[in-house]
Amino acid sequence: MKSQFSEKFNHDPIAVGYDENVTNENNPIRKGYSDVMRWVTDMTDGSNVLVDLGCGTGNTAQRVKDYERMYCVDIS
């Protein structure tokens, strides 16, 4: 189902370089990104069902292991 806001908040054009940009912890706004990702994967290890709202490029979903079902939703 396409959101009524999909055109306004469509991030598809920047998706190509997003993962490289977001993992660049030299940028002060990205400092601690790897720590947060490690925390998320540790906290969700062995979960039955995971929901990733705002999943973007799927960066988080790719890191999480050992789950029964995962639902990923993004406005783009």
C-alpha cells in the first residue's frame, strides 16, 4: 500500500550512498552509530517477532540474526 506521504518523504534518491554516510562516525551526528547497532542486535537476539519501522535500506534488518519473523516498513 502506498502512503499518501510517499512522494513528500521519498528518500529513494539518497539510498545509494546512505549506508556509507550513516556509518561515517567522523560526522558528529553519527558518533556512536556502531554502538547503537551492536546494542540493537544484542537486545533482539533470539526474538520471535521483530518490527523495524523506518527500516530504510534494511541496514538494521541485515544485522539482526536468529528471529522467527521480521516486518520492515518504510515510507519510501
